[in-house]
Amino acid sequence: MNHVFQAFCCGVYGLVCKLKGVMARNFGLLIVLLGLLFTACKKHRADESRNSYTVKKLVIDMKQTELLDTNQYLIPKVISLKSADGIILPQYDKMLFRNGKIYVMDKEVTRRVMVFDTLGHYLYKVGEVGRALNEIYRQPSDFDVDPHNGCLYLFDSEGRKVIKYDAMGKYLSTDVLEDIWPYAFGLTETGNYAFAFRMLDDNRETTYELSVYDPSGHNKSNYRPLEDHQMFTTDMPFWHSDVGLCYIPNLCDTVFIFSGDTLSRAVHVDFKGKFLPQDVVSELKRNGKADIRKNYEGYVYNLTKYEENGEWVNVDYSVGVGLHYLKNKRTGKEFLFTSLFKGFFPSNLFFIQGKYLVYLITEDNVADVMAGEGEDWWDETLAETHEVIRKMLDGRIAIPALVYVEIK
């Protein structure tokens, strides 16, 4: 929806109401004004939804694959993230590889986006908390990077603004979202802003919409990719991939992919009848009875991440715990897992980069593993662990560190 135009319509209507005493003396002019307002709003509503995209199906078998032995994968590269002052990175929420740099966002603890070069050297950080125009209100909601010029865009949903930095982390400008209040943000290939909104429809039901704006606040396009009402929101429904900007509505089994500013295609993930319909999720949220939950054990209720490049397709989703689906596009081999490897592997969250799965191992990840040292199963599990991971656990490799895994 063109939220600026909607605000304009409301403003004009309010002005008409204030002037109704004057307009009463010229009833004909009042009718003309209201007629023009109605025609303009009606014309706008007719242009709200543009859902002409192609749909591709991806079928996922729900049976998990066996864990990989150390002879079934390689760890050819480890990059410790380092700086002169040391780095505090207990956990992270998002990682991007762009323009020869590595971008890592931690929303909860440091509340920053930290930037490193490809050797792991610290370059800069953004995301100061405060009330100034160039500061975030509480924590970063999301971020994105322009692949053409390297500019970083930091989105603050609560503060209703997008803060722009140049490729070296210097503050450039802030786009204040005065007339709109999106809850999620992504950057299109053309450098425009893709926003996700939650709003009320004519029946006062919550519904969701995608819109594309340029940095000046001009509305470019609007979409309602789903007819069904979405009940909840995710913090980061936008994910960048080699195929374009991807959008995943919450409680949804479909990924929507932009080409430039256009919503051009969708990937429908078929879980062979094991995806929870929204009315069931609503019932579970309302009463959560054990007998109802038991009937739907193992059912999928949300996609959480989608990545695709020339080598891999990666879909993350939730069945109460996080699961990962991987398909090698070259060989057709598929993997479904919570953890992919035998032995210890401190992190389950990864991002695809070329032929590699890239994991960021943090201090908290290692501490969680080391908490079990001395238990009966410890030595046996350690014996199945890759040598590189063992070096991380005993401190021979500095953390935080990026671990590049190549599956044979």
C-alpha cells in the first residue's frame, strides 16, 4: 500500500471536515472534492497487489540423514576474527559476505554490526545506541550491504529509520520513515528499500504486505504475496542470496524472491503434508493442550532462512527445533539435519559461500561444549571430532573464528 498516499488521503479528508462549515455554503464544490478523493483512493487500491510471479516447488523428505564422519568432509580454512583490542562476540544473528568483507550482526549482546576483511582483521563497527539521528533506538533490527558501492544500511524498526554508512564505515545519512512504520527491511539489487508491513484490513484483521520505496520515500511497488492472514512476524524475514533478495513471511512454506524491485518468483517448499496450517498453529497458541501438540509432533510450522547459489540450496525451518536442508545442485545429493557432523561441532548455524558451508564459532559456542567435559560420553565424542575443532576447544585456534567446511 502506498502509505504516504494513504496519509495524504486521510489528511485531505480531515481538512474537508474542518472546512465543512464553509463548504456547506457551496454544496456542489463539496461533492466534487469528495468525488475526486474517492476516485483517487479507489484507483490506488486497485494498484495495491501485483502478484504475477512464477512458482517453483521444492520437495523435502522429512527423514534426517546420517551424521558425517571426519573422512566425509574437509575443513580447508579457518579464519580467526581479530583486532588489536580484542573482540567480544559471544553470539551472532546474521552474517554477510560482500565486497571482500565479512559483516556480522549481534542484536542482543553487543548490539552492533562488526566488519572484517577476508583475513579476519577487524575494520570497523556500526550501531551506536542513543537518541541522535545517526544512532539506533535500542538494537539493530537488520542490516544490508549494497554490492555495487559497499554502503552499509542499518535498519532500526523501533526508531523508524535507515542509517547509511559508506564502505569504510563513515556515517553518511539517515532516512527517517516519517509516514510508514515497517517491521522488516531488505535492500533490492537497485539500491531501493524493501519493507514488510503489518496492518489491519477492512475487517480489522491483521494482514501483511511488501512494498518497495526509493531512499527518498517514493513508493515504487506494492505486493500482497499471501492471501492468508499472517499471525506473527519474524525479526528478519529478508535474506540475501546469490539468486536475489528473499522474503519469508512467518508461518509460511513459501519463499518470495525479488529480481531488482520486482517480486519475480517464489519457491514453495513441499513437506509432503507435514506443514502445519495456520488455523492449527492458532489453536496451539491459544490453549497449547498436550493432546493437540502430540497429534502434530514433527510438523513444520515455519521457514526461517533460504539461501541459494550455483552449488547449494539451503532451507532452514522449525519443527520446535531448528532443522537444516541442503541440496547440492551439481550432484543432487541431499542432507537433512540438526547437526551435520559426528563428534563435537560447536555451532549449527551456517551460511553458504561458494562450495563451502561457513560456520562462525563463538565463545559461547565453545563454552557450551566444554560444560560437558568429564561426563561419561565426553572422551568418545571427542574422539569422533575433527582435529580442527579439537584445536578450537582446547584453545590452540583463537575464537571467534570462521570455519569453512567442504563436503566431499
